[in-house]
Amino acid sequence: MNDRTAPATLNPLLDFSDLPLFDAITPTLVAPAIDALLETTSTALETVTAPDFPAQWSQISLTLDVPAERLSRAWGAVSHLNSVADTPELRAAYNEVLPKVTEFWTRLGADERLYAKYKAMDPTSLTPEQTQAHKNAVRGFVLGGADLQGEAKTRFAWLQERQAELGQKFSENALDATDAFALYVPTEDMAGVPEDVKQTTAAAALADEKTGHKLTLKMPCYLPVMQFAHSSALRETLYRAYATRASDQAAGDAVKFDNAAIMGELLALRHEEAQLLGYRHFADVSLVPKMAETPEQVIAFLRNLGQKARPHAVKDVADLRAFASSELGLSDPQAWDWPYIGEKLKEARYAFSEHEVKAYFTAPKVLAGLFQIVETLFEVAIRPDTAPVWNPGVEFYRIERSTPEGMQLVGQFYLDPAARIGKRGGAWMDDVRARWLRPDTGALQTPVAHLVCNFAEGVEVDGIKKPPLLTHDDVITLFHEFGHGLHHMLTQVNERDVSGISGVEWDAVELPSQFMENFCWDWDVLKHMTAHVDTGEPLPRALFDKMLAAKNYQSGLQTLRQVEFSLFDMLLHSQTEPVTSGEAILALQQQVRDEVAVLQPPAYSRSPHTFSHIFAGGYSAGYYSYKWAEVLSADAYAAFEEAAQANGHSTLDVATGRRYRQTILEAGGSRPAMESFKAFRGREPSIEALLRHQGMA
């Protein structure tokens, strides 16, 4: 398919002939391209909303959805670069255009003329996929303010723009506060820290023309220091810097990144948005397109889970305290001691360390193992492919399926695994483009995804470049994001708005990602993706058995931590009077901790200030989705365990994989998630599998 337009030769953001030209996009090109696309799409909106334009799905799709999809693809490329290759110039270009883009989508979603066209469509003329997309669209218009009039409509549009600005600023502050911190320490302070981390931090200090080791708050550095450094003073320094990021408690001029006012304003604006739409509070609005029905239902689910986990968490802490006192001489452990005590107790109880395990998980071997699982279960082939990229460390792949006519392209993905300056932390999947039977060309557009992680890079030892080593947690993260990618890429739905992850309820969208994590604990599967970095030997069964025994180590504590975050988020957004001051936000967090937590952090801790999921990432009044979807994913995986028991072989059961692919992955958002789940399992989900998997049955 080639639909290059004349300016495309000048501006890569206007070239939609194939994949984004990431290597050619520069900050100066952003505004002209987005402005041109906004103008084209605005004109299309005027065309389809004219009184004589037919209220037909195909006509609106051809005239409006085509330019709108191009706009979202181009803006998606800019947003992606802003997340993974942030520079002052790109940030300025992004922020210059962000209000215009937000204004357009808000205007489109609230256009009563377009809303009227959708309401006037003949439902009998729609395919089942279009029917679901149409239902979502009408609901979207209502939530987008299309029923509002006059001043209320103008105010609603302003609220959307301001919230987008604030979310972006929150994200920037969190990134800048993380990047701003650097601590240079002598080698003797690094006692206990794994060798590969020492090598990386020494190389980083050298690059800054300093001696010793450069420590940062990026996870590949921060976490191992907290887990392994013998120096409590060093751990305290790092912990304090990490726990006070983007807050009034930060040291020196880093206080300028304080997110408190942004959080308060965002909560006030969300509450006002809910009131304008006729809801009690923002939590009600957030749940309209989700599986869960009311905030009260979610709160009850979380409290129930919290009560089931609490006895296990209390025992976890008692074990840690006893061990710290008897073995480590720590009679009064502090917040910065817990990761260290936890790691030492794990080593003592299960006689292994994360560092020992990491040596067996070289990135290339893990990736090959992951691909093998996907190819076996879902009957596809994954091959290296080429595409323009934004960084030399980025890889690109294609997924193909064998058909009677030969190998057929299913989807493609970029893999960006390494942490670096200018790349925001965490891991995520994002879509580059969706599967779509294009109304303009009649051609099938295949889906493309971004899979982004923040793993440590490989290090050079004695002139030999070693492959990157992944912790077992890193392996789980990679599988998680790949699960999202499969949901996006394996879809067989041809209607863009409900293909892949589009249109899937937000609290069900984590099902395929968390489902994939289970294979990281399956010996028959896992053994094939390990090879010791020095000897090439696979992971010994004895070491795996220790890992498995340790799998649910502190699962009570970890569950309570997720319940705490989720409950805080839901209560924060379900107040009939909005919480708008930093003090009130912290007071509510403390109230939740008093109810749920068994460990209290120091008074200076400011975790909400970097809680990007709910202040900048679309999970506001939705963070519970992770636990909700864990129930679904554990129950889905139980079908593979049942097949393995029945057939006496591994969980890589092709027949069950095919059923899962067809009922859940391929169906995408074309029907309610509960219908897809019931089509796979033959019944509604049960919490039992989750409790069993986490050792809390």
C-alpha cells in the first residue's frame, strides 16, 4: 500500500506508506506535520457533519477515520520519541503541539453533529464488529461531553486540555527528578553489590570523569544497591532520594520538581469533569467503560483481598524482624533496610540470591525462549526484520502465520530493552498502528507494536562484551509486556476501534499480559531459556526448585502493597468533595496505610508524587485493574495446567493455546471481555486459582 503525499518527501511524519521513519524525525518537523494533519482532519470533520452527509458507517469511516488515524499515528510516533529519546528540543516541540492535539480530540469526541450522525445510523446495516465499535463510540461521545451545551461544553473542553498539560508536566517532573540525582561513592561503599552492577556504575563514573561509582535512581542501579549493599548509610541516602523524588522533601534545588500542586489540581479538574457529566465523582466516570460496575464493588473486592492476604503479610514481617535481629544485628529495621533483610533472608532460607539466578538469564537466550513459547502455543513464527529505529539498541521483528498460500504477515514489533538517560522508567507496550481493513485502499493493514523495557546493558569484561543479564523479575516483565503485544498483534478483527487492545475494558486489558507471566514459573518451559553467562550451562533444577519455593516469599506483603495503592487510588477519586491539597492527599494515603499496611514508611516518604500510573498514565480510578485482571489471568492459565495434567505433558498445550488465541487474543475488543473469558473457560472467573498461585489458598 502506497499513499505517500507530496509533503511526505519533506516531512517523515507525513509518510504513511509503511513504518514510521523514526531515524528521520527531528523536533523542528513536529509542529508543521501535526498542524497539517490537524487541518486535514478538521476539514474532514466538517465534511462528515454537514447536514447532507449520509449517516453511514462506511462513509464516515472513509472520510473521517482515515485522516484521524493518520493524525494519531504521527502523534503516536512523536509521543513515543518523547518517552524513549527525550531531549530539551523534542520536549519543547511536544509541549508546543500537545494543547492543539488535545483540543482537537476533545472537540471531536464532543461534537454533537457527529454524535447525531452516529445516533442516526441504521443498526441493522452494521456488522457485529461495527456494532460493538458503534456502541463504544456512542458511549465515548457521552463521556466526551457531547451532550453538554454552551458554557458547560466550553469548560469541559478546557478541562481536557488542562489535564493533558498537567499529566505531561507530572511525568516530566518525575523523569527529571530521577535523572537529576547522581551520587559518586568509593568502591569500599559498594561492598556486597553484585559485580555486574559495580562494573556498570564504575563505567558511568568514568564517563563523567570521576573516580569510584556513579549511583542513580534508575531501577537497574537503585534496586540492587538497596538489596545487596552492606552499608546501611548508603542505602538510607539512596532510599531517601528515591522516596522524596518530585516532592517538597527532595534535597537542594530538586525541590523545583515538586508534583504536589499538580496532583491537587488534577484531582479538582477530574472531579469537576465528573460533575459536568452528571456523576458523583471521577471514579464513577472511570468505571463506565470497565468490567467492574461501581467503585463500591471495587473497594469491596480490594478489602476482601486485603483481608485474605493480611495474615500472610503479618507473618512475612515477623519472619523478617526475627531474622534481622538474630542474624544481621538489626533490632529496629528502617524502611531502607527491608529490601536488604528480605534478600538476605531469601538467601538464607532458600540458599540462593537474585544475583546467582541472573547469571543464567542472558537477554538473547531469554528472548529466544520467549519466542519459542509463543511460536509453539499460538502457531506463528517470529523472524528478525528491519525498520528505521530511534536508538542502535532497538530490535525489530515480524510475526508470521503459515497458510496454504505461504507465510502470511500477522504483525510486527519494536523491542527497546535497555535503560538510558532520556528514557522514562518502567516497561510498557504501545501501539504503532492497529489492524484495520482500510476503507481508503481496501487493503488489510497489519498491526505494529512497541515493547519497551528498562533493563541493564551488557558490560565489557577484559575486552569481551558480555550479553545483558536479566533478573528473574526482568524476565517476568518482558513476558508481561509481550502478552500485551500478542493481544495487539494476533487479533483477527478488521474494525480498527475494536481490534487488538482497542475497545477492551481497561480492567481486563491486563489479562493477556499477566497470563504470560505464568510461564516464567514453569520448569519445562523455563529450562530452555537459560544459559550461564560464562559457562553456557542451563539453570540447575535444584536452583529452580529454590526459586519456586521462594516464589511466594512475601506474597502477602506484595499483595497488600498492591491493595494499598489500588485502594488509595479508588478512594482518592471517589470522594464527593475532591481532595485538592498535598496535605489531604498524604492524609488519605495514611488512612489507607493504617487500614491495610503492615509496614509504615518514614514521614518524609512521598510515593504519590511519582505515582505516574494514576496522575499521568490513564490508570486513575483504575489501578485496581492489575489485581482484578490477575484473577482472570490465573484462572485462564489454570486451563493450561489442567491440560498438562490430563495429557501428562507440559503446559505448552497447542489445543488449549489455539482456544485461548481464538477466544481471547483474536477477539480483541469486538465483544465484552466477560464474554471472551466465558467462551474460553466455559464459566465466570474464580479467585481460587490466584490464591493458589500465590500460596494463599
